Amino acid sequence: MTGALHVFDEAIAVTPLPDATFTARTHPAYNNMVGPFGGVIAGSVINALQQHPDALGAPLAFTVNYVAPVAAGEWLLRPQIVRTNRTNQHWLFTVEQGGGIVSSGSAVFGVRRDTWGDTEATPPAAGEPADHEPVWFPEVIAWDKNYEKRFVTGRWDAQSDDSTSTLWVRDNPPRPLDFPALASIADVFYPRVFLRRGGYVPAGTISLTTYFHATEAELAAQGDDYVLATAHSARFVGGHFDQHGQIFGRAGALLATTAQIVYFKDAASAR
């Protein structure tokens, strides 16, 4: 007997239309303080592009720019293939709602070849997931309940001079990892300014880029186990900061790297 559809699969579901566009709907389980969780929008777009009949290979790079809040309800994805080569394919896309663009971005898909390889990044020391208690964000953040997060370091509720957070994380309930889920988990970090200022500060992602390093075999081996996610910022200036993250599989493989530029406002900038 087939089990119920996982809530993440409900949230990233897309419907292809005859003109090669896709429709999707926001899901209340992934609401954020303003609009939906950005990670689930990213996951929905990756899901759609993978279903496109002309898609080549698997996702390699993905950028989404959050132009305006997405309102509750239906939205339209309009993808365009810019160029397809033998081993890579370039996309542009817009997310549209109410007659306007609310997100835009680009993607690169590609076919991985059997070549020499090496990984210079190493996972931070983190022990085992069971060594750390699950931590949940405030009730108002609905999407948080869909991720089991076990912080090793860098919880948001205490001020720190170091913006680094490291945590074990997986879908709640557990779900086998795939590219849409990896795209979404790349946005699971709360804004780094929370940690530096010791509490909530109005903030929002402007642009998110994720590079996918995981092979299909590594995703299959990962299953529904925890990934180890770590993120930090390099500089906070003029109401913006960057955020850089790495996501490692349970066995230590580097599955993805990610970067954001984030807007924030504090008491000084509000005056």
C-alpha cells in the first residue's frame, strides 16, 4: 500500500502546462514570517526543471533572486533554456504571480563525467546527531517544524562574536534526500545577524546561490539520514551581509555549497 505523500513533496509539487511553463501553489506548512520559506521556492523550481522534457543531466548550480514576497496561492514558473552544450545546459527563469515577477534566477544542469577528483573542504567536528538535542524556532515560523535541527554550535538565541552555526539537520518526518530537498536545506540557516546581535532582527534573503556537488550515488547512499550543515558570514555592512554554507553528507561527502546576500535592519538603521 502506498503511503501518504510527504509534506515536502506536497509543497514542491508542480503542474506542467502545454506552453512549457509550470504552476505551483504555496503550502501553509512552509510559511515564513513574510511569504513562504525561500528554500521551498528553490526546491519547487529545481523540481520543475528536472521534469522539463528537454532537461540535460542533473543540477550543478542554481541562483534565485527574491524580488518580492510570494503571496499565498498559485504562482507561475516560466523557464527558458538559453543554451545546451554536450555536457551542460543553461537556464533562466521567472516566478510570476498577480501579473508581476516575484522571483527570478538562473540554473545550470550538466552531465557528470568520470574524471579525477578531490575535496579540499572538511566537515567540522560535530560528534553524532544524538549528542545534541533538537531545537525549534518560535511558533510563528511554520516551515521550521519540517526540519529536525540539532545544533552543534551557534544557536540564534545568544549573542556571539562568531557568526558560525553548525547543525545536524534532516526533513521532519525523514525523507530521502534528492536535489529539490538539498536546494531547500541550503536555505535552512537562520540569518547570521541574529547570532551576532543576540536575537531577532528584521532580515530577508535577496539572492541565494547553491552549487550541487552530490552525485546521484551519494544522494542514494545518504537516504533520509542527517546532513551536517555549517554557515558563517564574512561581513555585515550597510544593512546587508553575506552568508556562506557547506552541507556534508552523513559519511562526510561535500554535497553542496551555498551563498546568500541578505538584507537586514536594526534599531540604528530604523532611525
